[in-house]
Amino acid sequence: GKSIGNGFPLAMCVTTPEVAEAFADSSLHFNTFGGNAIACSAGLATLKAIEEDNLMENCRVVGDKFLRGFNTLREKYEFVGDCRGLGLFMAMEMVENKTTNKALPLYHFSALHERIKDHGIFIGKGGLYGNCFQDPAADVCI
């Protein structure tokens, strides 16, 4: 939840009106400090900066550039599998080969991740099998 508060600990929930109304009509809740004025101010300031600085468009432009780069790597290397994403939320899957699309073993992936960090490139890792590079330092790309 740090991103939504621009470093301030804050979280949000997106839901349908029907689900929100069901919670509004009951004594159930899923927050600890709901309605905190400082948290609300931090969230509003973050949303204002996103709008005023056109950060959504910038995320689209930068994300598209990353995805094109990921796809260039996919075309060049047998061990780069699926590349997918929207904005700065993306993933590049590492596989043993494109014929089987079997996940690259974790020890190979971890060694590759460490080598990339040695070059000063910081990129997240994840995926169901732990074989995806994701979210290329999104907060510094904005």
C-alpha cells in the first residue's frame, strides 16, 4: 500500500457498488484505521499528483517501451517465454525453451537475477513458478 500514499502507509479497495453497499449496511469492516484524516490527505495528494503530472499516460508510454524491449528479447533468446503487461505492471517469463515452455529452474533464474542486479538493473521477480521478471522498478520509471 505504499504506492497509493506516495510512501505513506495507505491501502485501498476497489469493488462493485453492490459489494460496497453490502458492507455499508452491516457492522462488518476490513480496515484498522479507516477514515484517518492524515491517510486520506496523503491519498488525495497522491491522486492529485497523478492527475496533474499526467502519470497514467507516462506509465502507458514507459510500459509500452519496456514491453517492446521484453518482446525484442523474446525474439532473440530461446529462454525468454511470454511477455505481457499493461502500463508498468508487466512480466517477462523465463523458460527452459520455447518448445516446452517449462519454467526455468529457480537456481538458474536466481543466478540470472543476481547477474542483472550486478549490472545495476533492479527488477522484481515473481510468477507462479518464480520464473518471471516483473515490474521494472516502476516507482522510478514514473
